[in-house]
Amino acid sequence: MDPSAPLPPLLLLPPLPPLVSYYTRRRTARRPLLPPAPRDPKNFSEKKKKRSRPEIFCQTHWIYRGPRTAIWSWESVESGGRADMSESGAFARIRRRGAGMVRRVPGSGIIGNNKCYNYLVGVWGSRRLRKRGRKVVRDTQPVLESSDSFSDTSTLVNSSGSSRSSTFGASTATLLDDEWVGGCVESKELRAVEEEVCVDVREFVRAFNHTRAHELGRERHLHYYQLPFPWRENRYIIHGYRFYDSHAKSLLSVVNWYGWHNETWNIWTHLAGAGYLVYLGARDFPRSEVWRSAEVPLPAKLVVYVFLAAGLKCMCASVFWHTFNGTCCLQLRSRFACVDYTGITVLITASVLTTEFATSYESRWSLCCYLAASSVLGALGVVMNWSPKFDRPEARPLRIKFFVLLAAMGALSFVQLVVRTSWRHAARLIAPVTTKSVVWYLIGVFFYGSFIPERFRSDVVVDAAIPTELELSTNVEIVTKHRHVHFRERPTEGPYKKRCLRSLWWVDYFGCSHSLWHLFVVLGVVGHYTAILEMFGKRWIAQDII
């Protein structure tokens, strides 16, 4: 036979059937993603492969993975096994079991322990159950509308934008489809799935978009709408957010190794303030008249050093917080914030102690009571600072009120001095504190609480409100139905989108309310130091107040 002659028609074999090619591709591409774990003898038997209740019906994408809960996306086997969320799909809770354990759901196409789909059974089962599934398309809870959204490894999505429902309660989730009910149509099977689908909504919403932010943070700085909700504090600061997975990167960001970010000014204002306080304690105060005078008692001199140490601690704690608040670990970030609040509490307590020394030193019993009360209140403030609720954005007014109340403790000793002497003498003694220290703190608090000037920026459109902690804990529509609002690809441009001084685009990097607050805190600490020297000079050297 001539080799060059064409083959007869009977020898022209057809291509492999879809069953073989699809089966081979699924077997090699889809491997169990759950880590191996010891098998539960109550729910698994080596001899009996039949399961008591359906549990797992997904084998593809991670949607959410928590310490006790894992949610995957089950894709249809139609269209060559590609994702077709409009036709069929579901979300389910998966317990951490052995890597080879796959439980069969009627019509899902998952066969026993084979870790793959069966094409023919899957197509036949999905068509059969879609016809029966038209009867079970509603639930007692309200149904969420669908949304076209992008999915990463920690994102709940609809890839097609078809009509789809996804209803979450406070601690449970019922996931339905207008045409498909996750392979479980009958009421008993549906209730079984509802029992298994148990998701902590608060944990899910807080972790939403974390993986994508982590990937983007390795390459560049992020904008406000790319951050997960726990990392969002000031909605008026849009650009320049760090999202690092290394403490070394955070340390290098002090010198802008990876570019200018929105914490650079905050770091260096208090870093310079800390250096100046070291100079005051090492060079200025030992040369002052208060330190060299024998009339000033030693406890009064020591309390000045206590104040300088508290101010230095506050500055260093602030630098520490603003250096490492760009970490991608939420637990560490919360602890770093508590360090900053503790430094502020210690500084205010030390400032009150110096005022009480100057006004109540002659009355030892009253002085001891004031010092004890201020110390106890400061200790309670430190404990409260380490509460997770104290670091929430909606707790900002509470933080301001607490710090103002702690500072007001110094007014009690002033009232006693007025009663013991006169208003004129008490006002003369306390005047340096109000004119050189308190006024700077009040101006700083005004900027801190009013978000001026960044609230007047016009280069981008800022959200009118942000979700509260209650909404983030109970309402999953924030990351499903309203995902396009809270997780935009880019900020919405304002009327003055061009970079000009009038648009206030520069508040992302310097001159924002928090930067001004830092500046006025440094002025307040230095002003209080000079006020202490003046009060102690009047009190013991000039003998103006007896």
C-alpha cells in the first residue's frame, strides 16, 4: 500500500468524545483545596460510602475561608465545565475533613470519592433538577438583587449579572437561585443545606476584598475603596494607603522607601517632637532656674521629668502606630492602635499631675487624693484603650470626650485653690497652662474632630456616610448588592479633578486634619513644659501664692 495514499474513511477516527476529554481535564485540573485532616468516625466509614445527608457540592473557587468555615463556588458542568453562574451554582459550608472526602449531592455530578465531575450525570441531573427547582425559589427572608461584580479569592460574586438571590441573616445564610437551588430542591434537603450553610456575616464582611488588597499592596499604595472595612478610618483621605505584609517594609516607609504615603507627615511631626523633648530633658531643664533653685522641692522637680517622659512616650507611641498601621494583619493593627491611645492617656495624666502639684502641694492630704484619683482614672483609660470597641470609627466622639474628661481632672485642684486663696491668685498661677498649653490642645481637637480641611476637597466625590459597625455585622448587602458603591475600582472624580491647590488633593499626603492635630499636640506639650517652669517659679521661687 502506498504510504502517500490517503487513508480510507473507516480509518479516520473521530475525536475523543466530550466525556473522555472533559473527564481527563477535570481529573487533572480540579484537586481538593482543603488541607488533610483526621477523619471523623461519626460521619465517615471506610466500608460504607453512602452518606446520611448532603454536605459538599463545590469543587472550584474559594469564596471565603475562615477558621471554622469555608465557602466555595460550585460551577456548572455545562459549557465544557466553565463557570456559568447564571445557569447553576451555589455556595455552601464545608467542614474541614479529609482531602479525599467528597459527598454526593443529587444531580451535582460528584461521584463518591473520585474528586471529579461526571459529565453525563451532571448535565442530566442539572436539567432534571432545574425543572423541579422552579417550585422552591423564595424564602421567608428578603431576597437580594443581583449585581455584576468581580471575584477574587475572598469575594462573593455573580459572574453573569442574572437574577440571583443571596440572603444572609445575622449568623446563617440561605442561598437560592431563581432556577437552581444548589442541587437540593425538596424541603428536607433544603433545610439540611440551610443548617450546614452557617456563615459569620461580620467576619465575612470584614474580610471582604482582603486578598485582593494584599496582592495590590505588594506593588503599590492603595486608595480608600480598595481597603477592607476595618482599615477605613477617614473617608476624606483617598490615596496613599499602605497594605504591607512585612514589618521591614513598614520601617522602610518611614523614609518613603516605597514612595510618599499618607502617613509620612504624621510620622515625622511626632518624630521631630520626640527629639525635641529629649533635648529639653537632657539640656534645657537641668540649666533652668527651677532645677537649680533650692526652694523648689525635689518631688516637684521629679514630676517635671515624669511629664517629659510621658510626652516622649506619647510621641514614640504615635510614631510606632503611624509606622505600622499599614500592616495587612488586622489583629496586629488593632494592637498598634491601642499603643497610640495609651500614649495619649499617659500624657494627659502626667499633665494633670503637674498642675495638681502646683495648686495643692501645701495640702498634702488633698494632693494625695488628687494624685490617686488621676492615676486611677488614667489606669482605667489605659484598660479601656485596649478594648476593640474603642478603635472603631464611630467611637471617635467617645475618644474625644474621654480625653477631655481626663484633662478636666486638673480643674478640681484649681477649684480648691480658689476656695483656699482667691480667684485672682489662682488665675495668676494657672494662667500659663491655659495660654501656653490648653489653647493648643483645643485647637488640635477641633481639627481632629471636624476633618478640616480635607472635608472640603473637590477633586473626588466623598461618600456622605460610611457603614456603621452594626450594619457591617448584620447586612451582607454592603458587599453584594452595594459592592459597586463601597469597593469601586477608582474614586469618583469631582468637579476639580485636575491637581490644583484649590481642589485640596494634597490633603492625602500633608496638611490634613490629623497632621494638624499632631502639630498642635507638639506645641501643647512644649507649651505645657514652659508653663510648668513658670508656675513652679511663681509658686516657690517668687512666693506669689501662699
